Amino acid sequence: MRIGICPGSFDPITLGHLDIIRRAARLFDVLYVAVLDNPSKRPLFTVEERLELLEEATADLPSVRCESFSGLLVDYAADKNATAIVRGVRSPSDCEYELQMATMNRQLSPGLETLLLPTAPEYAHIRSSLVKEVALFGGSVDQWVPGHVGRRLYAKLRAKEGADR
Ligand code: PNS
């Protein structure tokens, strides 16, 4: 069994993430999409909400399992018997950070490889934080996230606005 892990914050999942997940799913028998549970990052969506959005987005991919994890990624990977971590890279600056993480993860867990997949050019500019900013100021995010994610994003921002008043 080839088992891979696609980790991230996914706050929320974008079409860029989804493209990487779809392409990575073809490389493994099972692909865990692993949401980092790190409240100190102050995410917009809770882990449960991010998992729901991911599950709906990947419903047509039978080998994909969406889970959350906390602590070190290498420990989660060992628990799942994974042989590789998959990350998408959008730009040279992404590469720099990803290479550092890949090397540190490899030193922490020598058998665990990191595969860096270049993001498809049409998605290379998409960033969850910018999608949230556009939605916050009323812009359309339809071209960057799946439809159900956009709807949840506006609903979440409206609810947050109400609560902050
Ligand atoms: O989507 P992100 O925020 O770029 O994902 C970053 C993530 C979750 C891959 C990274 O922060 C991570 O692996 N965190 C878990 C803690 C850990 O193992 N840190 C050491 C990395 S060398």
C-alpha cells in the first residue's frame, strides 16, 4: 500500500489545493488530506468546518481521507504508515520554505520523503488568505474556490460581522 499525506491549514480549501489533492491522489493507494489543528494560527474556520469543506470537495475521490492532526507532521505520518508528504508549490518563494520544511522533516524522519508538485499555472496566484480578504470586502471568489466553499465563506463572514457588532 502506498500511503501519502497532503497536509495544510486549508482555511479554506481553494481550487489550487484541490488540484494538488487530485493529482497527488493518483500517486498513492490512500491519500490523507491532513488539516493542521493549530488554534494559535487563529483560523477563520474551525477544524471541523475545514474538514467538512474538504470532504465535500473530495467526495468523488474514493482514495482520499480527510483528517485533522496536531503536533509534528512526521509523527502523524508515522502513525499512518505514510511514505511521502505532498505539497504544492506556487512560486520560487514557496520553494524556499518548502525545501526547508522538507529537509527538516527528512532529518526528523529519514524514511519519509516530501514530493513538491508545481501548482498548475492557472492556480499559482491563489492564496486562502487573499480569498478571505476579497470575500471580506464583498468581492466574488467564485473563480478561486469551489461553490460550496464560497457560500460557507460569505455565511461565516456575515455571522462573524454580526457577532463583532
Ligand atoms: O497550509 P500551510 O499552513 O502552509 O501548512 C503548513 C503545515 C501544516 C504543512 C506545517 O505547518 C506543518 O507541518 N505543521 C505541523 C507541525 C510540524 O511538523 N512542524 C515542523 C515542520 S518542519
